Amino acid sequence: MKLTFSARLSPPQNELFRGKLEATGVDHNWVEDDEPDLVYLCGLPASYLLDRYTPLAAPLLSAERYQGRPWYFVDVIGRRGETAAHRWAFNEKASFSGWLAVQHGLLRDGPFLEDISWVETGSHLDSIEAVGGGRADRAGIDSIILDLAPHLLGRLEVVATWGPWPAPPVMASRRLGPDVMSRLRASLSSNEGGQWLLLEEDHLAPIIALSPGKSRPS
């Protein structure tokens, strides 16, 4: 059975997932439609899919801070030696690490939200470029991106880290039968193509709790 899948994160993360499918021999076809069998995406939009999809797996990176858990962090980046922090780049308001977790972090640590000037970039990679090029002072970046591709920082530095939060999940359509789901879990939990962790059904609960006005589907 050939499964359809969509990967909607940064290029380093998308290729990590694609490599895992290829290494484990999962027959797959990358599509752009809205209802693939598997989708790898940010936890915030993933939390809106729980009526049709279930959390399946997330990658485990080797950095010590992950501690063998299916989580990630928001790395706040800035230009080395510069303390200005009033212009913030963000990828999109549908992003957890780039937008919602940043709001949460600023409410806790400052500066005040009303003092922030926001620069929408469209992607984490463009947010990194905006800070590096001087269009913004700070940006919250998915830590998995920076651990997979540390060269992206260049002359930038991580000035703060917030988290941990539930890692962006691979979601599996609830229409898949139990035999297919069992084979997928076995493939993704194998050591082929890197270590991935199977997720519990409530993996996204902390993100749901942080999202205003949301409740988990019954």
C-alpha cells in the first residue's frame, strides 16, 4: 500500500522525515493535498487535526537537551553583541515556535508585547535571514532546525531558550486501518534512518492548553 504524505516544516526537517520513510522502506508518495495519510507539521496546526489524525512519531535528536524525550525548544536568536530586542521576526501566526510560544515567552520575560514591532517573514529560514540582515532584532526559531543545520546561524547567536514543548509530530490519518498503523509504528520506531519516538495520544495537550479558546475534540 502506497501512503501519501505531506511535510510542512522547514527543509531540514522535511528531508529528515522523507529520509526516515525511505530508510525504513515505507512505500510513499509526497503530495500537497489537504488529506494525506501522513503529515509532518507544526504542533499548533496539528492540534486542530485531532478529530481526523492521531500523533504518531517525532524525531529524537542527539543533543543532550532533548534527554530522550519527544520535545523541542524555541531558540531566540539575535546578532552577536547587540541588545536591541524590539523588532521580532516571525514566520506566520499559525506557527507555535515562531509565534504562539514567543508571545508566551515575552509575556513572562519581556519586553512588553505593546512595545514589539513584528516582521512577518513566511518561514523560519526567512526569519533567520531577517535578523541576520538587520530587518529584525530577534526571532524565535524551532530548535530542531538549528540542531539539524547549525550553520544557518552564521554570525548570529542564541540569546535565550524557551521550553521544552511537544515536538512537531508526524500525524497519521485515523482512516488508516490497524494493520497499517501497526506497520508504521514498527517502521518509525526502528533504528533505520535515525531514531524517532512514538507519541502518546495526548502529545499536543500542552499546546492546546496554551492556545486561547481551544478545547480538544471529544
